[in-house]
Amino acid sequence: MSWQFIMVYLRRSGERLKLVSGGLPLVRHDCGDPVGTQCFKLAKLALMPFGAEVY
């Protein structure tokens, strides 16, 4: 692995943490459920940006 890949992965792990921590309170409420679900989908894309399928 190159150092550039490692740096991108570390940078994206911070984005993933923000999206998951922001999505958890939204999913607990009825009105925020669609927005919280989208936060989890974006967190998955932050983890695996290439070749990931989001449903």
C-alpha cells in the first residue's frame, strides 16, 4: 500500500465517525429517520468509496 492510500483512509475515517455519530440521534426520532439512514449510507461510502453499492 502506498502512503497516499493510508492518508486518504485515515482522513475518511474521521468523516465516517462524524456521520455515524450524527446519524444515531436522528434515527431514534420518527421525523429524522430518513436523514439518519442517509447518514449511514454516506458513512459506508466514506469507508469504501470505490466499488461500494448503496441500497
